[in-house]
Amino acid sequence: MTDHAPSYYAATANSFPEQPPLAREVSADVVVVGGGFTGLSAALHAAEAGFSVVLVEANRIGWGASGRNGGQMIPGMRWGAADLAEKFGNENARRLVAVANRAGDRVRDRIARHRIDCAPRLGHFHAAAKPGHLYDMRRELDWLERNLGYEGARIVRMSDVEEFVASPIYHGGVYDRNGGHLHPLNYALGLARAALDAGVRIFEGTPALDVDHGSPVIVTTPAGTVSASHGVLACDAFMASVDKALGRMTMPVANYNVATAPLSPEHAAALIPSGAAVSDSKFVLNYYRLSADNRLIFGGGEKYTPTPPRDIRNFVRPYLEQVFPQLQGVRIDYAWGGLVGVTLNRLPDLGRLGNCFYAHGWSGHGVLLTTLAGELIADAMRGTAEQFDMFANLPKRPFPGGALLSHPLYVLGMLWYALKDRL
């Protein structure tokens, strides 16, 4: 069993008792494969609905992207609502976005109900990297207000950016108080503790070697098996390890983050006066926020080869200093990376394989959507599948060319978009 990556989050993680590996045959109503946000949320919702649940995790709870991401609670999906309306029609987009927009409330409800200590804070600022991006943001917000009565968001002019972030490079943006940020690993550990309290049996250090999607679902592990009426596959960037066909629906993409030394309260408040999470509108985006102890947690940079940079600190630093020239030479205490699952069209991929449900490919919007997905999966198990099916019916295509060609083709595409970011 591999422990958590040496990140700021691991260094400040709440205590959580290590769960034993599975070493026998067990049965349940539901077996969940994956101990990140999606799997934990599905397990917790299913247990609360009266199902008996077993969850198996190859490493530790929150070991993957759930314990390494930027902690940004960004409303919506990677596609804007106005773009969804153009592609799928106004009514379909309205129904889809209305469900997706519940995700923030679901996360905040979980945090409050289970008293999860994960330093949540309200507010997200989407910064326009180019003047034209601000036009797109106005169009998006106008659609949300007209079609859904969306409240809590407003356009920020270029002259007012300094109220939200002390960076000279932005052309305006949108501030949305429905977004926010949190300590992602502590949120995952809090969900796991709530799941244990609800009766979920969790087995860490228990990789799924084989999954039979039939009736019953059978998950084979190194020293045991789980049989269940329903299965949930929640492995995101590692989905290929349990199902090769599903694995071709996403591309594992590396993201890199750093955490600076603690800043003085005055310095931190001057840097991000709003206290919001910030992400920009580049295709290969920068994203950052302040931690509870006034560190700047910053994610950015581009790397498309499977091997990580030798020195993540110096890899990310130029992007940090471009956004915040006043932080040139700032001490960086932590640096880490992780993989996220990205779909070809940047929309999440939900569906069924036999008696298994699956959900992955959050494409950078997983902190909120994963908690919602767990609820939709549990509802579908109970026979109320309309909202799950809305997401399951979104168009989906595997990455072309199989394992040998998909990564080079993806790299070429990302390099093109990265070039557009610079123009």
C-alpha cells in the first residue's frame, strides 16, 4: 500500500485510522472501487439509502487526485452553459446545468452535517486572461441569469480586478460566491469517516484485480473477493486498471502544485483580497488560493510527457511569478503532482456496464461534481435514474488510436491550445 504523496495536504491531514486490506470473501448490496471523492460519496449516499456497502481502495483514502488537487470548488462543468445550449438545445442545457449547479450546496451540506474540518471558504474568481474571454464570460452569465435565475455571480471589470487578486495580467473576470475552496484531502477523509459511521466497510491497500459486471458483481482482490448486487467504478485517471475500455474514455493528465511558505496576514490579504479561489481562462490554466495558514497554493505549468519534471518547484515557479511578480523568489515549502482524468470533449463520463455504475473524467471540475455524482448513482440504484441518465446520455467518444496513439495525439492538441494561450 502506497501512502499519500508528500504534499502540503498530507502534511496537514487530519487523523484517520488506517483501514485493513481485504483478506477474505465478503458480500454486500454495493461494492465501490475507488476511495476518492466519487467513490466515497457514492458509498455514503448508498449507505444512507439503506444499502450495505463495501469500498476497496488500492492505496490510502484520497490517495489520487482527491487528495492532491488545487482544492477549488468551481461551479458548473468545463463547458459553459451557453455552449451546452448551442450544442444540445436550450431545454436540455437548462436541465443539465440546473442539476450540476446543485453540487456546491451538496458539498457544503456534507461539510456541515458531518462537521468535516477542511477549511472551506466561499467565493471563486474566474479571471479573464484575454479581453475576448471577458466577452465569453458575460455571455455565459447572461444565459445563467435568463434561463435559471442564477444568483450570486457578477462581472468584474478590469479596473476592479485588484479587489479580488493583486495581479497585473488580467482583463476582468467573474466573481461567483457559489464557488469556493477547501482542503481536499481533509474533505476526503471526512467523507470516509462519515461513511464508516454510516456502516460502510472500507478496505485500504486493496486493489481490484478484476471486475465482473454480471449478476452478482464480483470484484477480485489480491487476498479476497467482494460479491454485490451493484458495483461502482470510481477510479478516474486510473480507470484502465479495472476496465480497459473505460480507460480509453479518459486521458490521465499530470497537474503540478506548490505551496509557499506562510505569508504574513497582511501580505496574504493584499495578494488575494477577496480570499476567493482563483482560476484563469487559459486552456492550460493557472489556479491558486490561500490556505488556512496563509500559504499560496498555486497550480500551473504544462507538461505532456508521462515522466514528471525533476524539480516541480522550479517547474511551477515561473508561472507563479508571472501571475504574482511581487512573489519573485518566495520560498516554496511543498511541491507535488498528480493525475486527473480528462475526457476528449471535457464533459464527465457517467454510465453503466452491466450491473456496475461508473463516473469519471471530471476534467478539472471534480471537487464539486464528484459529490453530486455519488448522490445520482445512489438514486439510480434505488430506481430513480432520470438525473443520472441525463449525464450518462451526454455524447462520449474514446481517445482515438488506442494506447499507442492516443497520448501523442493528445499532446499535439494540448500544445496547440497552449500556443493559443500565448498569442
